[in-house]
Amino acid sequence: MKQTFRQQMKEQGFTLIEILVALLIFAIGALGIAQVTGNAIVTSVDNNARAMALNIASQQLEPLYLAAGNGNAAFKAALNSFNGGRVVSGNANRDSYTITILQAQDSSPAPVNLLTSATPASWVSPLTIAASITYVGRSGTKTANASFTFISPGP
């Protein structure tokens, strides 16, 4: 039985054009996966830098909690040490963080702004400190804002 030309072509396998189309589809898919992976790495690096900045800010603000227990004058002096921002290095001195206190107030019905009052006679616990942390991420300088609330251990 003699085969037709068409039947002979079917039995010979894939044509060059079919293989090239399959490779093109595979390449487009691989490029998409590579792009998503690259974006995930950049996001991960930025999130790590932000977490490090917030951790360092938390460590730098801890003395405020201790100063609050030593009276109003000690707390105000500790708060004033952040005037103009505090520059701190971290990550084995490879990174620099600037911590600026944006707001410091008590929880009284008429909140006392502890940043602007000279030396408040008293305040109501808990105290809320709002801070801005500037750091360098993968894609440039970034700012993270955080709020720290603590109950004064004072008398």
C-alpha cells in the first residue's frame, strides 16, 4: 500500500517551525518567571531594610521609657536628645539611619505635647511617641513611620 505525501510527513515527527514556536513559548514563560523572581528579591531586600530600621529605632527610643520613670525633667532631656534627628549606624556600620521624633504626647483629656512644652508639670500615662526613620533601601532613600506607646514606670 502506497502512502500519500501527507501521510509520510505526519510520520516524520515535528517540523522545524513547530520546534521554534515551542521554544518561543517556553522563552516567554521563562522571562516572566525571571521577572517575578527579580521583583520578589527586590521586595524582600526592601522589607529587610525597613525591618532593620524599625528595630534600630525601637532600640534608640528605649532610653525614653527609662527616662520617663526618672521624672519629667529627665524625660524632657532624653526627648531633646533627638532634636534635629539622631543618626545611628547599623548592620555592622554599613547602613545609616536617621531617627526623628515627630510627636510625643500623653493620654490626658487635653493631651500635653511633650515636644513643645518646656517642662510639663505632669503627664498622663501612656505616652505615645511618633517617629520617622530614614534609611537607604535598595531603590534609594526611604522613610518609615512608627508609633511607640509605653506606660510610664514613673512614681
